[in-house]
Amino acid sequence: MVQTVAEDTRWSRRVHEDEHFPTASEGEGGAPARLSISILGPLKVRRGNVVIGSHELGGPKPRQVLEILLLKLGTPVSKNHLIDVLWNGQPPAEALSTLESYVSVLRRHLQPGSGKGGALRTVTGGYLIDRAAVDLDLDRFDDLLKQAGHAAPAESYKMLEKALEIASVPLLGDELLAGWAEEERALHAARVASIKARAAEAAVTVGQPERAVALASELLLDDPINERAWTALVLGLEESGQYMEALRAYGRCRRVMDQEIGCLPGRALRDAHARLLQATAVSDDEAADLSDGDSPLPPLSSQRMREISILTIDDHSTFTELLTAALDREPDLRSVASATTAKSGVEQSMALKPDVVIMDYHLPDGDGLTAAARILADAPQTRIVMLTGDPTPEALRTAASMGICAFLPKGGSLSTLLDTLRYARAGNMVVHPSLVAQLGMSTPKPAAAVREVEPGGPVLTPRELDVLRLMAGGHGSKEVASKLDISLNTCRGYVKAIFAKLGTHSQLESVMEASRRGMLEQPSNG
């Protein structure tokens, strides 16, 4: 039943802040009894021997006041914040007096006879729930997680399992319509999922592989691109001796990861896959069958691939971070370091001796060709891939004579870059066709002071731009969905639409392409 503001006001006139209702549930000497409260599932309050149902707290809004304060247990919450949340930013004129009346009725039930001296306290400009006077299930959940973080593996696993038992039901089960409650519930659900992944990983460590498989399977039902869950599932199956099932799980993981986010599984999964192939002596053809044959990705060999070590020299930090993450997703590529200047890049190359150097043509302290000459003088076998948007014929001739392997556009396709890293060889320089076309231009266009969107390019909706900007910040699909308050499936739909419009196949490639087109600078309309 909806309680109107007018009804709230009439009810509030009958309640006074210091009314005393003696009960047998007061503590010794008239002190209020300690409260035991649950907000996981339906709200339940126990005061001594008295159980107070959520329907006995004066209506939906008083109940919500209590729940908001409990979520901030021990921390003051301002009246302005409570008013803003309760009325969704559109409070009535009498909101302050109505809020105070809500608090009064809560005190009648929570601490009868104690006025402002019980668990629900008044502080300057607001209210708080005294942590010392309340046993809250969510607080016990938090304490178990803190203890688990400092305990030995076996004890940590037990604590994580106890925490999951406490959080086996949704947060704020009584609040089915309030927007603020839905947001809190979603955040808590994401947190529980993370704890479940930790518990699955711990289960593998302490020799409980069956439990790891069960927890991981639960997670994957809700989030099929949760790589931690896939890892726990595969390792749990491996630990329990179910090698063929583990191989099938890896195949499903690889297919899902490619279809949803355009990348390969991480290093831990790839290492497990190699172990499983060796343990079962499965051929490459059989491995392809186990990997669910509709996957476009080639099977990995049972022998560990030799990884190509890569150094990136570029002063654009976002580009470097995204590229490094993409490289580490590839089974045969490994980023060993990055540098932002020509000087530090040369020093790192001499120290690390990478197989390949990816280098920006324009660097803060010089051009890439000079740095490349110093690197090749120290290690002639090093393959150098140069990134630029405006090569000159002179630069290409110099690069070819030096032994540079490739010139590629910085905003080009990620797949092209990865293929070049794998197959480029000195003495056979690769120049991307888009760069060759530019060499025929008689006069280059002056750089615009403000980058503009490429004309005739694809148009992204405001929400797709929001998703893209969060992707550029390194957020995964689940984080993007949480930040934009949309479902994970809806978020994946936006990601697929972005890939289709930009002609890309991964987060990194999409961000690079959007950056090249100037899309990330467009004003947000959402």
C-alpha cells in the first residue's frame, strides 16, 4: 500500500521525539537491549526477546530510513542525503519534519524509553546507528572477509564459505521497487560474486576441487565471461582428475571469450590447457574437437609456444596500457616493458633484449628512427615495428636501409599489428597501404587545433559512446554495466554494436579506432 505524503504528515503530528513506551525488553537499569538485525533477505529486527517485523516500523519510508542507516553502520548520514534518497531528488516542502517523524517512530520500536540514547543516535545534521549497539548480518559478513584476507589458506577458505552462507539471499529483500535499493543490491551481488570466485580459487588450493567446480559453475550461469570462474572450473576439474572435462571447459571458455570480448583466455588458463594436453596426450585434431569446433581460434599445441618478447616505446599512456593488456592475452606474445621516451626506450632495449620493439615515430625527445638506429646497433636481430600517421618518403627509405621491419598506422587494426609482430622480418619491410596512399598527397592537411569526428564515419548513439568511454578507461563489461546501471546482457549488446559499427573485434581495437576517428572527444548527450 502506498503511503502518501499527506498521510505521512498526518501520522507525523501524532509522534513526538521523546515519547516513552516501557517494555520488558529493556536492558538492565532501563538501558536499551542490544539489537540483532538482518538486512540480507527481508528486514528482521530482534530487540532482546521481541521480534519486530519490517511491517511494524511505521511504513515503507521509516523502514527505508533504517535500512539506509544500517548500510552506513557507525557512519553519520546527513538529513539532506536521507531526504534526497527517500524522495528521489524531489522532496515535498515538509520533507525535513516528515523525516524527523520517521526517526521518532523508529525509536519507539528500536529503543523504547531511551529517546535519543539508544542505537539510533542524532548527530550534527543527521543520524547514525551505533555499531556497538547492533549486531548486523552485513557487518558480520564484512568482518569474515577482512579476517579471510589475513588468514592461512585453510582458515581463509572456511571464512569465505561462512561469508557466502550469510550472503546466500539478496540484500534488502523487502525493497523491491526503490531505485536506491536496487543499486545497493546490484553492488552487493557483484561483491558476492567476487567472494564466490575467491572461495572457488581457495577451494582448489586446499584440496576441495569438487566445491571449486560447483562455485565456478554457479558464477558462470550469471556471468559467462568471468575468467576467474573459468580458471577455477578448469583447475578444479584438473585437480579432481577429470582431464577431458577440463579440456572441454577450456574449449567453451575460449569460444565464449572470443565471441563476447574478442580475446584469448589468460595465462593461467593457457598453462592449464598445456598441462592437460600433455597429461592426456591429445592430438591437435582431437583438441580442436574438444574446443567446440565452432570456435574460430586455432588449437594450441601441446608443446609450450616460444613467446615473443615485446618492448613498447610510446608516450601515449592509454595506448600503451591497452596494447600491453592485449599482448598479454595472446598465447605467443609477451610484453616485457614499456617506455615513454626514446632515451629510456633504448636503455630498456639494451637491458632486456626484446625480440620486437613497437615504437612511435614521434617521441618527446626525438624521432623513432634515431632511437631505432641505436637499438639495432646494439642488437641487430631486434625486429622494430614503427607506428606513425605521416611517414615521408625519406623516412621510409631510411627505415628500409636500417632494417626496420614495418611501418603501420598507429590507429590501425589490432589484428594487423599482431600479425606483423609475429611474422615481420628484417630485410622485408612492410608498409601499410593507408600510409603508402598518403605519400602521393602533394600537400598534407594542417593538423586541426581541435580533433573532429571523421566525416562519413559510423555514428554511435550516446549510450554506445558512454560504453566506449568506460571501455577506454579499462573497464570490463560487468563494470560498465554496473556504472551505467544496465544489465550485463544489455551492455554486451552495446559492445557488439560498437564492434559492428567500427569494424573491430576487441576492446583495444575499438578504443584505438574510436580514438583515431575522434569519437572519444564527442560531448556526451546521455
